[in-house]
Amino acid sequence: EIRECGVGFAVRNSLLGMVEPGQQGTERLLSLRLHTSTGPVNLISVYAPTLGATRDTKDEFYDQLDTIIRSIPKEEYLILLGDFNARVGADHGFWPSCLGKFGVGEMNENGQRLLEQCSYHDLSITNSFF
């Protein structure tokens, strides 16, 4: 069977006791919940469809991502990481809550989708802030 994508986590052995069993995921998304002294930390590993993927494939991916994010209580920590195959551009003025002043290039369709998702869920694209 040919596989086109996949995601996962490598966790230090000393942290395995903090991992909650029962991850949710797909071939493009995987969530992991850690119980820490400061509260639960939720990680979502992402491999988004490329710019050339069909609209249906992208819609399905972002619907699945939205479902996973909504399942996480707002008071818990959430970190998304991975490959979003997106260019978010540099329009900090239009996206001030989720895009910092150090974005680069021109936004593409995948970047638009990512920024919309971040804006809706109160997330920031951290590498654009420094």
C-alpha cells in the first residue's frame, strides 16, 4: 500500500508517564495530551495538504482539524505543530491577533485557510512574532 502522508510524535522516555492514552487522529493529524504540573498540554501534529490538492481534500483536512481543536477545553494549553504547506504573508495589520510583524512573502490559499483557522480559535503563528 502506498502512503502519501503521515504524522507522529517522538516522546522522551522519561515523559511517557505523562502521555494520556487514546490519541485522536487521521493520516494528516494526530493529537497528544500530556499531563503536566501546570495542567494538560495538548499537541496536534499536522501535515496539511499541499497547495495543489483538491478543494475537497483541503476542506476535509481543515474540518478534521477544527473538530480536534473544538474537543480541547479552552482553558487547556494547545500547540499546533507540523507542516501546514502554507505561506501566510506579512499582513500583520489585517491579522494582528494571529500574525506577527515578521511574516514574509505573499499569502497563498493555504495561508489564508491557516490564518482563518488561527483567528477563529485564538491561535498565533509564533514564528512570525520574532
